[in-house]
Amino acid sequence: MPTLFRFLFFCATIAGMIYLAMWSLVVFVEPRERDVTVRIPSERLNPPEQAVDQEPGR
């Protein structure tokens, strides 16, 4: 039975360290705001027109 308590104590210690690391990241790290520019190709905005005599998909 002492081995089970030792294992549970070890798991609780590891979980506590992970929780402490996550908490410290939330409290001490401030995200930086910055502008994001996404370039969209003109072919996506204005697709080329298909010829009238051609059927789509062929």
C-alpha cells in the first residue's frame, strides 16, 4: 500500500508543477498586439471567366 501512496503523491506533484507553470504563464506573460496582413491572390477574388461554349467540369 505505501507504493500506491508514493505513486499518487508523485502524480499529484507532477500535476501541481504543470498547474503552477500554466498559472505563471497566464500571470506573468503579456501577449504583444500587432497588425496582421494577409495577401489574397487576385485570382481568388476575381476568378477568370470561362468561355461560353465550354461546360464547367469538362
